[in-house]
Amino acid sequence: MTDHVLSAAKPEKARGLPQINPVYFLLAALIVAIILNNPAFVEPTGYMNFLKRAAPLAILAAGQVYVIVSGGFDLSVGSLITLVVVGSSMLSNNDPNATGWVIAAMLGIGLAVGVVNGLVVCFLKVPSLIATLGMMITLNGFAFMWSGGAPRGYLPDSFRYFGRFNIMDIPVIRMLPVAVIVMAVLGFALYWLMHRTNLGRMIHAIGDNPRAAQLAGVPVNRVRITAFVVSSLSAVVAGILLGGFAGVSTDVGTGYELQAITAAVLGGAQLLGGRGSVPATIAGALTLTAIFTLLNFLGLPQPVRQVVQGLILIAAVALAMYRRKRTGQ
């Protein structure tokens, strides 16, 4: 019944040549610009290190787009990344034998954070922006209390393996970072879950019209909670990669929540819900990383990155409101 109604409610796609998301053209143009500024980028070491740097953001954004498509936001993911890195260093304290249970514990914390976010939004009717902002502040407080306000403990090599290690002597590409493998595997899993299962169809239906989805038999609260859980678990994985890549820091996750939203927007996700794609969001994360890389090559200061992010978000909100006004929704 639900499958039939959701399928019938989906708009018919225009026939003819398939439409290509503009983010792919933008990413290609940025890659060309990077190569012109730094020809070494075409070497395997150049583009593989680029993908390695982009992997945490790509995974984080791919999880964030679940919440955005369902009609919400998750601002807690950056603080969750910080908590994962700080907590992992405190618990493992450079003991390689602790890596397995520490990662399991961090995934458990991520699951709990996602469930709490979803419950607060669904049953207390708190707007997701406010609910996850409160969670962001709470997690930051936990991280600072746990660490005493300064980086403490050490991450063992077995933990840092996922974010730092490169598999060498690969034919053609010569090196393959483990972080890129993690990005590819999780990216495919999140793509399949969003675009090839009933869960993805229900998330889109809720974001497009929650009341209509509920009348069609969609378990709205359960689906929304699932979206928050996916986002939080993605943040945990991103934190594990960043811990391996960048080491222990009390501000390692700062700003990543807005970067993830910006990446989703670049990928064409509609901030008011109902529209979004995991592959395009990953491309948006690569595009944002390419923008930052190009700005670095051009010698522009760090604040320029914040200006670019802000302009992208403002333009996205304006475009979303314009589209809603045109369609009368």
C-alpha cells in the first residue's frame, strides 16, 4: 500500500536525455583550475591525497543529506566528531589492543546521539535546528570536560590506520588511501539505502509533504529518527578518519556541520526538504574541498573560505524559497 502510494506520488521524470547535476561540471572545472595552478595534481599522489582529505567531509555530508531530505538539519555532527576524537584518545591512550572496543563505543555514542536528536524533534516537536544546536553545545561541553580543555591521550597506530594509512604499489594509481576505500564503501551503502530502498522513498516523501506521507501510511517519526541516526553514525566514521589524519584536537570538528550542509546544497539538496542525492552530495563535498584547495593555491587567507561557504548557503536558501514560491508549496 505504502509503496504503491509513494510510487504514484512521485513526479514523472521528463523524457529524453537524462539531466546531469551541475555540480559535476563545477567539480570538473575546479579540477582543471587546480591542475593549471599545480600540474603535480595529475600525479597519483596528488589526486589520491585530495580524495583522502575529502573523505571525512564526503561521508559526513552523505549522512547529513538524509536529515536535510527529510526536512531537517543536524548541527550536532561537528561536535560529535570532536567528541569521537577526544574520547577515543582518552579511552585508548595509545593502546593498540583497545582500538576495536573504542570504535564500537564511539559508534554506540553516535547511535545514542542520533536517537536522542530524533526523539526530541519527533515527540517534543522541537525544530531540528534548535534541537541539534542544543546537542552541539552539550557534546562540546562533554568533550571539553573529558579532555580538561586541552588535547590529552594518544591515538594508537591501529586506530589511525583508517585515516592515515596508504596501500602502496597498486597498479596504475600506485597508492590507495584506506580513507578513500572507506569513503567508497560507505558512499555506496548510503546511496543504496537512499535511492534503492523503501526507506529512501519515505524520507523523500516526508520532506516533500509530511502530512501526505503520514496519510499514505509512512511511519513518519520512525523514519525521521532513522535519518538522524544515519547522520550521527556518519559523523562517528568521519571523526575516526579525521583522528587518523589530523590527530587529537579539541576543535577538530569545528565548522564541519556547516561544511556538510554546504556540500549537500552544492549537490542540489533542497534545504526545505524533499530533494537530495547521495552521489551528488559526495560530489558537492569534493567540490567544496576543491574550492578550498584552489583558494590555498591562490594564496587567499582562511576567512575567504568562510565567505564562500556563507554565500553558497545564502544563495541556496534564496533559491529554495524561490522554487517553493513558484510551485506554490
